[in-house]
Amino acid sequence: MKLSKLLLTTAAAALAVTGVSVSAFSADREVKIAGFGAKSGVVRSFGVNTEAVMKAAVKHINDKGGIKLGDGTMGKLTASFDDDRCNAEEGISVLRRIASTDAVVAVGPTCSNVAEPLFGILQKKVDDASDSGLQMPIFTDTAIKGGLAKISQWAFRNVPNETVMYQTMFKWLMGKHPGIKTIYGGVEEDFAHSRFTWYKVMKVRSAEAGYDVKGESKWLLNDTNFTTQVREMKKAKPDAIAISAHPFTTCGVLKEMQRQRVKPKLLIGLTSSSSLETLNGCAKQAEGIIIPTSFAPVTDDARAAAAATAEMGGSADLHSAAAWEIVLILADVMEKQGIMAKPDTLQADRRKIRDGLASLKSTAGLLGKIKRTEEGEATKPYLYVHAKTGEWAVLHDPSQQ
């Protein structure tokens, strides 16, 4: 016993002489990632799934030993997740609270109507002494409304480019189904993402592809009756109907279309509805709907991420799978930037993470390489999927053209 104690004391002394801390070998240092988004309300499933993915990705990294910090210490990732209820004021309050903690980076939010004003409270340009905005790196997995990352140099996103996705898809559909000439839209008018995607993306890109746009019907995120809107669709007699809405109202509209016997030759959906929630809510009515998506379990990495997420009680989809990629990207950036994860290096660590994210030109993704833009946006690989017998099946891979 005396000999063992002597050996341990001698080893500790030797480490001290070489300037290496005993704690660097005896205990991991926590590196805190703070997630936030909607875990209540109509779109709660998005936040629930993101939280599950984050926990699965953190476990994946920690099971491999964690991340190596700037002083050689092995850091153990931790992830928390706060509910902002898809409310802008609450989202801002949550972010301010996160910024007051020892979290080195935030991941979120779910809703574009939260992300837009929330990014506005960040410092717009790095090193602008006249700007007192928050200096907190944020990496967004779900809020997808176009162009939001340009609001602040502290904001980054890992969401697909819907403009590109729908542009190529409508062109492909026109070639695949030349007899379909007219299209009519349905839109959640009060939700930032669905509204933007119909008016600025679907409506514009379908017209560019050669479709005659006959108009649109409107409803709200919390609506449950769609009789009038579907009656308007029926009156327009379009060949195709594009629904820019999230799963809850998408299912409501599809069920009302079935009741009124509205059967378009082609049915197109919003990216966010390429989820398990849509199939759980209306698989029969959604049969055949075509949607572009940046995630499907078609690679080994994607299948492994989906399986790990399922073990955490969640589902990997277009949005939540992006959080898996984010956690892995952050782990790599933290190591390369040499963050310390100490109380007195908190702001320096946040700045290192921001600078590391800003310098990225490309990253690894579950479907392949993700390109990064100077504005902090992503250009992600994508597929066209369709609902087929209660599952999302790959319809076409545009990269194979």
C-alpha cells in the first residue's frame, strides 16, 4: 500500500514538473451545447425530434472518447434543450438565458418566425464595437425560411436551400409529366416558413418551369376546418396542387380533399412535411405526394443516425437529422479551434467556434458533402421522395441526372 501511494505521488510530481495537469488525465471537462426550439404546440414534434437527435449525436461522440481540448484534456459533450414554444419573445428570452450560462454554442430554433427576430439581437458584424448585440454562436437545424443567416455573422444554418430544390423538382416534374399544365397552391398564411416557401419559392419556381398558377387558398397553422379552402381548389380544377403547410394542417387539407373528392393528377408538399408525423396523421390521404428533402436513410451514416435517434425516442427527418450533422460539425470545429471549456475562457471559446464555423467551405453530411456559403448557409444534397404505402420512398436522385 505504501509503495502504491509512493508511485502515485511520484507520478503526480512528474506530471507537475512537465506542466501537465493531473486532472487532464483523471476527469473529462464538460463542453455544453444548448439546444432550443418548439417542444409544445402544433409543431412540437420538430423540437422533440431535434432533442432526441442531439442526445444521440452527443452520445455517439462521447462513446468514441469525446473531443480533445486545447490543453490536451478530453472534453465530454453535454446537450440541454429548452422549449421556446415557437414564440419569438420566448425564443429571445431563452437565448438570453443560454448566453448567461456556460454553454459555448446554441443549436436552434425550430421556427423561422423565432429565428428571424432572434438573429436580430445578435451582433451583426464581428468586432463592431458600436454594436452591443449578443456575441453567441448559433447553429440552426430547422428554421428554414430563405436567407436568414445573413442577419448576423454569429448565425449559421444547416438547412437545405428550398429555392434550388423546388426549382429543379418542378423542372423535372414538367419533363416527367408533360400533360400536367396547371397548378394551384394551398398555404399556411400565418407561418413564416410555409408562407415564404409558397409565395417566394413554389409559386415562382413552378411558373418558371412552365406551369399556369391558378391561385392559392389560405389557412392558419391552428385551423382545423378546411371546407372553404378545398372548395376553392375544386373550383379551380388544377392538374396539380402544391400544399405549403406543416404536417398537422397538411393532413387536415388532404382529408378534406378526400371528403370532397378532389383528386389532382399530381400532389406536391412542403419540405417540412416529409416527416413521420405526416404519415402517422394521414398516410392514406398523403399517398403519392411528392416532396424534396435533404434526408432519407439511404446511406450507412444516415441509417446509423436514424437508428441512434430511434433509441432516444425520436425520429430522424429533414430537420432533426440536420442536428446530428451540426453536433458532429461542432465537435470537429471545437477540436480544430482548440477551445478550453473553462469558465475564464467562455467568451474566447464562443468566438473560436464562431470563427471556425465561418471558415468552413464544406462539411460532411449524412447524404454526402455539404457546401458552406460565406453568409453561413448550407447547400445540401437532396432527393425527391413520395409517400408510398405508409413510408417515404425515394422517387428520384437529382444528382444522378
